[in-house]
Amino acid sequence: MIKKVNRMKAYMVFDIGGTYIKYAVMDQEGKKLESGKFPTPCEGLESFLQKLSQVTKEYSNSFELQGIALSSPGAVNVETGFIGGASAIPYIHGVCMTDLIRERTGFPVSIENDANCAALAEGWLGAAKGTEYYICIVIGTGIGGSIVINQSILRGASLHGGEFGYMIMGAQSKNPLDQTWSKTASTHALVEEVARRKSLAKGTLNGEEVFLLADKGDTIAKESIAEFYKRLAIGIYNLKYALDPQKILIGGGISKRQEVIDGINRELKRLRDDISTLRIEVQACQFDNDANLIGALFHFLKGVGRFNE
């Protein structure tokens, strides 16, 4: 008599990036059981689907997979499975990604935008756990983010909810669109400003090097970072008064530097007077590399009604 082997129930989760696709087999509590990554296929959609199907099949031999959760760049329509907008992976746009993967694997599939996944992860297991209403601001090449209310993403009529970087922060330029928050207060903007003031070629510096220069006493770097904190604080002030969330979280690689969180909060304290009396503070997101995986799993579980099982 052949003894039946009880395989553990789990979920296959993919985080689609422009350079690599990270994956993990995760349990219902968000714990990684297996994980890895592979280069994002450059040949096209067919290679992409083949690789995802191959990885899923390999782990389906060891685990009783319940479904596939995807974190993706672009303007993701979670209802239809289509990915609008643009990204570094052109072939994922304009097709029903959930249907294609479901047909290949036989598993139920969910998909969510990567920034939204990161925000959902914070509400489920991270810095916003137990918070009903919060926003995440992700600072990097640009500034993006998410608005979360009762564990659901506020998407907006055009799927642009949380695109904070489009806010116009000043009218000094002939073209106000040159003064958006992304163009004036992102990490990229900080690096470009320091390079320009030091007469360095574009691409010479990165964010980490700018902060190292400041640590060594470089005046231009220190002045630019101080202005960077001020510009971020002004945008956060606007968001607090427009949306009034319970918590404001800061994500992106730069948020791992405690001095950045402290610097923003220091500037926020200065933005108070007899009328503007709100005490505004930010804190760093808890998750980093695994945020998109955790959030994608949460989105899947919530969608199929298994979150509270």
C-alpha cells in the first residue's frame, strides 16, 4: 500500500521587476518557505510565461499550491488583470496577464501594482499594522506611493491614486510641470542637484555617495540634503492636510537611513503656526526587499476570502 504524503499548503508569489523576477513559496502567515530569483526574460511574453510556469510546476511537486500572486509594475487593473501604463518590460502591457498565467498553470491568479503591494505589506505585518488609514510615500527615481483605507487601496478613477509625485510644488518655472514633487524632491533630484552644483557629469554620483560627501563635511552636499528634507516636508504637509491619514510611511532605499526620517520630521516640526497646528510625523516602512512579495500574497488572500481563515 502506497502511503499518501501530505504536502503543505502554500502560495506561489512573484515580484516582477525590470532586471529580475523574485519569487517565493509562502504560507498563509506571510512566511517564506522557499525563495529565489531569475533574470527577467528579454525575449518577450512567451519566454516570460514559460519561466513563470516552469518555476510554479517545480514547486507544485513539493507543496500543495493554492494559487499564484503577482506584484507588477505599471497601472494594474486588479479586476481585469490587464497592466496599463508603461514599464521597463513592454511585453507585459496590454494583455490579460492573470488569464494567461491561469491558462498555463491551472491555478487561480491575482495581480497588484508593486507600490500598492509594498503598502499592503506594511498594513498587514509591518509599520502600519492595525492602522485603518495610512499612506506610503516611496522616494526613489521619482516619488510614488499608495493610499490605504481599511486594508484596501484607494485607486482613483484613472488608477492614479497615490501618484504623489505629480503634485506641482511651485510656479517659478515657465512650465509648472518642471516643478513637480518627483522632479524637485526625489532621490534622483537630490543627486542631480549636487552633481550640477559641483560641475560633475550626470551619472557621476548616486544617493549613497551624496550622503557620504555630507558625512565628510562637503558643504554643497550638506546644503542640498537640507533643502531635500525641506522639499519633502512641504509635500508631506500638503498630503496630511489634504488626506489627513493616521500614519505616513516613507519607503524606498533612502528610507533605511534614520537620518533621513529624522531630517524630514525636523522640517515638519517647523511647519506649524497658530493656524497650521497639526503635529505631522513620518516613519520608515518596515519591509524592504520582501515587501512586494508579502503584499502580493495579502492581496491574493483577501481576494479569495482566505485572509481570515
